[in-house]
Amino acid sequence: MARYGLLIDYEYCTGCHSCEVACQMEHNLPVGKFGIQLAEIGPWQIEGDKWQYAYIPVPTDLCDLCGKRLAKGKLPSCVHHCQANVMKFGKVEDLAKEMEGKSHMVLFTPK
Ligand code: SF4
Ligand code: SF4
């Protein structure tokens, strides 16, 4: 059976939090609970003019890949609302191929 997941190209994530809010709204999550939560890494200096600074959206154990939306032929809410278009839903094997030769990507597969 095919496994599905989320591919996140966080190099271009703007840190807008739309994915967090879209997920909370879709699942009626209370304040403080998240299906996906934005992590901010840095800024801190690596060396010289090189700095570490990144936003990385991290799906949590509450993520169900928006099964109810998928059943209606819709995309997961976070993917639909990401205006930077850095999130993609699909089969894990297809998403893994898209990672080849790229950096700053993470692939999430729920339990
Ligand atoms: S796929 Fe759905 S449940 Fe998972 S993080 Fe995105 S909006 Fe939340
Ligand atoms: S909606 Fe897209 S750009 Fe905004 S924080 Fe989430 S992944 Fe990043």
C-alpha cells in the first residue's frame, strides 16, 4: 500500500505561520495545540558573514494528513494555504525523488 507524506522545501519558507493556523482551523485545535508548528532556527553566526537562520514547519503527531479533505479530493489545508508554495503532498516515493539534488528539504510521513 502506498504511503503518503508532506515534502517541505523550507529554504523558501517565509515564516508566515499560515500552515499552523490553517491546520488549527481545519481540525478545531485549541490554543497551544498544533498539527504543524513553525520552528525558528537562529539567527546565529556560523563564521564571517555566514549565518544560520531558517524557518522550518514541523508536523506533529496530531497530523493526519487531512484525511477528511483528501476524501473530498482536496489538498491538505496547510498545503492549500501556503502562499510561498513550499509544501507538497504526495506519495512518499515520488516526494523522495523530488529531494534528489536539493538541499533544505524535509519529508514528513505520519505514523
Ligand atoms: S496535512 Fe493537515 S493535519 Fe497535517 S499538518 Fe497539514 S493541515 Fe495539519
Ligand atoms: S505557510 Fe508556507 S511559507 Fe508560511 S510558514 Fe508555513 S510553510 Fe512557511
